Amino acid sequence: MPADVQALFKKHFGQAPTHLVQAPGRLEVLGNHTDYNHGLVLSVAVDKYIFLAASPRTDGKVALVSSAFARPELFSLSDIRPDPAAAWANYVKGVLVQLQKRRVNFSGFNAAIHSTLPMGAGLSSSAALEVATALAVRRLSPFTLTATGLGPPPRPDPRGQLPPLTPAERMALAQLCRAAENEFVGVPCGILDQVSSLCGKPAQVMEIDCAALTVGYAPVPGAVLVVCPSLTQHALAGGEYKELREQCAAAARQLGAKFLRTVELKQVQANKARLTQREFECAHHVVGEIARVVAAERALRAGDLEQFGQYLFQSHESSRDFLRNSTPELDLLVRLARHHPACLGARLTGGGFGGATINLVQHHAVAGFMAHMMAQYEKSTGLKMTPLVCQVVGGAN
Ligand code: GLA
């Protein structure tokens, strides 16, 4: 909550902060591992946030304190390095390095960070922290990022408010934050998480075209989005994610394409012999998944919830059998969801190899669905899991 982060700031730095920003987490609705293949994804920003309160300092240093970690972090803007003992601060530092690279002029600051985003639940707290950092610096030292560099800085109105970010500025900020994660944190993620945190709209699903870098919007399905964390490992920095990226890139090369986005399923099938088994499987998933996103968008616009939900189930099967980034726990969660009559669709969401499932559940039966999932998951695994209901909110500001 904003009050929590303000209190944390005051407790640590002895005064009230001058600025407060918030960046939401995101939920990948459909389009698994399509973003870095320049494909299409459906996603939403959700009502769980990173809050960041900040005030300027004059000594060129940055002091960070987080409600989730005991040790504060202090570093100089002239010497930003990763600190293995405070990996959480790397998301902030990575963004500051990218701002410096683009010659944004900013000074040091104090910042307090508080999150209502559960870590490891597949809601991308990392992208939200990156986005919150970039927006905090924009408040402290206003700048305008364009696709090619820097524009004239925005002017605050008489009340000191900056003009809202344009869609183009939001996209440029998303690219900066992704670069921070790729280069400083060392996670080779695509652009889904950062775009989702920046470009969300209340009650709208984003249709992100990761090649054109554009975002379209469609009304959210008339059902409730419930996240079920598997409570098992979710380590994007581990080798698995990178390995999938490499397999997809190799498959595209073999098929004579720059990215799998421009490949069709019949082409993958016809050229099976030229691909290794893993390249074939990954290409099969990605190409099929992009087609599924197109079909699902159509179902969404037609208000055909049942069909939309079927695409979610199909996506899970494709991730499980072809991309092979599911786990026994994620498969179990999808199976349990499928057995509940009010569940319209369910699939693993995000990177995979642990993390969470997204479930599309009829309004009238949400409480019953959640109770069923908790009881059955505990019965099978011994793990006490609490599902989260997600509301679809607007992007960071
Ligand atoms: C993670 C990455 C995203 C995307 C998803 C899978 O969340 O950060 O860029 O690749 O996995 O769709």
C-alpha cells in the first residue's frame, strides 16, 4: 500500500518522501514464450504492485531500503555494480545504468520499496521494480525517452504534475527496462513483462505485438482470473529459459526465418528432418501458440468465453508436451482446475519450470473453485497453496 511505503521511507530516512510511484505486476493470459520470438501475447496488469517512494539527494549516491530485505543498499551513481548479497537491488541498478547509457541526466536519491506482489508467483515483481525505478527517476529529474534517444524534457504543470506518458514513451521505457534485465541482471527475457506493467488499462486485455512493438486492447473476458502458485521453484536466471530461447533461435535459422513469428506450422512440419528433435518441439509450440493467440483474440471479441478457455487448456498442453517447461505440480494444478465445473480454462503462465497457473473461472463459483484447488493441491502434494484473485488494472504511474 502507498501508506506502507511512505511509512518505511520516513522510518529509514527521517522525513516524508517527495515522490511516490507504483508499478503493477502482470499476468500472461495466453502466448507462452512467444515474446522473444517476435510473436503475439495476451496479458493484463494486475492489482498487485511495487510501490516506490523517493526523495532527491545531493551527494551522487543512491540509498535503497526494501520492506522485504533486512539490509539497505547504498552506492554511488559513478560506480554501479551488481552486488550478489543484494540481488534485489540489481533491478534498480540495471535501470539506472540504462538511463545513464541514454544520457539521461539525473542525480542521487533515497528510495523505499514495498511490494504487494508475491515473489515467485509468476506475476513478474522484477519487471514492476524496474518500471517503478524508471518512473521514479522521471519524477525526480524529468526526461522524455523516444525510440531513438532523448526528446525535450516534459514540463510539470503549476501543481508540479508531469504530463502523462504517451504510448510511445511507455514502449521506449519498456525497452529500457528489458535491456536492464538482459544486460545487468543477466536474464534473457523478452519484453512481455515490462510492456504489461507499463501499458495496462483497467478491465482490458493487452494484445502485444512483440515485433511491431504495439499494443491493442480488448475487453477482459467476463470471468474471474485466479492465479494458483505451484509453490515450486521458478528460476528464470537458471539455464532453462536461456536454453529455450536458443532452441527457438536455432529453429528459426534452420527454417530460413529471422524469428519464428514469420513461420507457419506446415513449414515446421514439412521441414522436420532439418531440425533437431528439440528445435522441432520448440518451433511447433511457438508457431502453434502464436496462431492460438490470434484465434483467442477472435473468441474474446466475439464474447465466446468457452472457446477462449479451450485455448488456455490447449496452450498448457503445448507448453507441457512440446516446449516442455511445465512441472508435475503445474500439470496437477491444471488437471485439478479442469475437474471443477466452473473453470473455463487453465494453463501455466510465465516462464514455466515452476511458478503458477492462470485460471479463468465463472464469477458465481470463485469461492468454491478456490477451496477445491487449495484442498486438492494440499491433499496431493502436502503444500498449502493460497490462490489469488486478480483484478485488471491500469499501467504504472
Ligand atoms: C517470462 C519472461 C517473459 C516471457 C515469459 C514466457 O515471464 O520474463 O519475457 O518470455 O517468461 O512467455
